[in-house]
Amino acid sequence: MEWANATKYNSFNSYKGLTYYGNYNQIMRWMREETDYLIPPVECNLDPVAECNLDCYFCITQRYLRTHREEVGKMRMLPTKYMIKLVNFLAHWGVRGLCISGGGEPTIHKGLAEVILHAKDKMDVAVVTNATLITDELAEALMECRWVALSIDSADKETYKTIKGVDLFSKIIYNIAKLVYFKKKTNLPVDLCFKFLVLPENQNQIYKACQLAKELGVQDFHARPVDFERNDIKGHKQLSINMKEVEGQFTKCHELESSKFKVYTVMHKFDSKFHVKHDFEKCLASPLVIPILQDGNAYLCVDKKMERKFKLGYCYPDSSKILSWWSSNKHRKAIKNVDVAQCSRCTWSQYNRQIEEVIIKDGMCLSFP
């Protein structure tokens, strides 16, 4: 069980992708060259800064930067004024969501609160953070988000230091409590989500972390396997996970659920042993999201951002330059050239599968409700 039946309509349920049927259909018409028009993305995934104050050994972005830094542009941080102009362009273009995450830790950027507050009335906003740098000003701004993902990955300070490389566990607990306080104070509908990546070092404390999340007062606990199998990064391998132990803890976590606390143990994008799987043939869902990085470049895919061969185009300092290459032949060719067998975990794996099974094959007989 990945979630309770009562909460099956949740953000982590990949069947959410079927609500993008119109996007899927139009993407396929464009891929078949029946039209030159490609619908705007649903989301912009924005990385405002490339630096991080932690040293998580499993972080895909930081591992890539250590070995491929020459592929990433010299600019390490997007100016606040540019991001505000970018938000204006995206909203006018038709983008619905802005996820501020990171080639690094987004809260390092001093303009983050200003960007959130500017964007909140134009689109839904979300932030992914390690929760180490939450000031009162930023906490208040984060209350305007649709959700805030708190990447914690541990239940005690010893494990936290082992996997994060620093001793900041007490700080993040204080900051999560601060966010919970501001949520109660403002009574705004932001979802605070305690995130837990399953690693060999923390696999025995999933349930303990879930208990901690509930005690802190967040709304969601989300656990999934880490992806350490990206074969273009030094040190990649299949990590050793005790599946019986993990599945038992997942079951106990679900027993903690209540009307105010939800548990999501997401496994369907991996095989039964938490290793990468690909149950689709083509990369067709990537136009749902446009990743824009701190170097001013946009990339084909959130899982391949920073890689030179997946760079779609430059959009700094003029955001409207996106329209010069979005839906171009270069864009279409880039999608066609993706070799799925060379990918690691695919964030949009089930969306790719839905396009193949529902749009191309019409496996659900969509003409018959």
C-alpha cells in the first residue's frame, strides 16, 4: 500500500497524469508533425542557485556538479529581478505551477521570499528545501505556497550527520516547528511534507521518522527509495536495501495516519527491490515541465538538467526567448533522441506510459465513458 484508499486522489498518485490528457494529445500531434504548435508546459521547475550548505552523498545534482562542473554555466545564481520577470512571462504564457527547488538549496537565495510573494497570485507555487535556513520572513512567505517539501531523510541527529555531512538536525527540527506555528497562525492551506529518501544508513528508522513528522505537526510524510543508479555519475551502484524490513516499516507508518496526517510510501516508479525500472519506450511527457537553471539555460528534462546534450536553449536575461526554441524542430528531435535505456529513475515514467497506453493505443477506450 502506497497510500490510504481515502486519500487516493493525492499528489503522489501518478494517475494524476490522466488529467493532462489534453496536453498528452497535443504533444503527440506535435511529435507526429501534424502541427507546429506545442502547448505550454504545466509547470516550471526553477533552480535559483547552484550552491548547497549540506553535503548529501546521494544528491544527484551535487554529484553531477562535482564531476561535470565544466558543463554548467558560470552563473551560479539567478538575479531576483530576473526571476520576477520570468514569473510574469510564464503566467502570461499559461504555466500553472512554479516549483522552486534546486541545483542547490533554494533558501540560500536572499530573494526567495520576494519571488514567492510575487508569484502566488499568478500561479501555484511550491518549494523544496532542506529546512536549514528558514527565517521568520521566509516562513511567512512559504505559507503562500501550495506545498513545501522538507527534505529531512532521518529521524535522529547521528543519522542526519552521517548522510547529510553536517550537524544541523536540531536546527531543522526547530525550523519545522516554526513552519507549523506559522501555518496555524495564518490558517493558510499550505501542505508541509516531511520527505524521507530510503538509504542503507536510514532504512531502519523510517517508522521513527514518520512518528517524528506526526509529532512535529506536518500534514504529510513521504518516503521513497533514493536513486543512486544514474550511470553517468561516478560511484553509481545499486544500494543494498532490506526490502522486508522496509515494507514492514511502511505498513507501520500507515497505521499512524489520521484525518490531519497522511502517509505516502511511493514505490511504483521502482521495481520490487527498489531498483530503477522502465516500463515505457519513449520519453514523451517531458513537455509537461520546463526546467530552468541558475545558469540561465532551460533543459529537456528534470532528471537530465545540467547535461549539455539536453540543453534546449538560453532564456536569460530575456525570458521570451523561450518561444524561439520551445516547439522547434530541435526540441522535437531532442525528445526523439532520448535513449530511455540510458536513463536512471524517470520522474515522469508513468506519464510516459500513460501516453503510450492511453493516447497512442487507446487502451482505455476513451470514446466510451
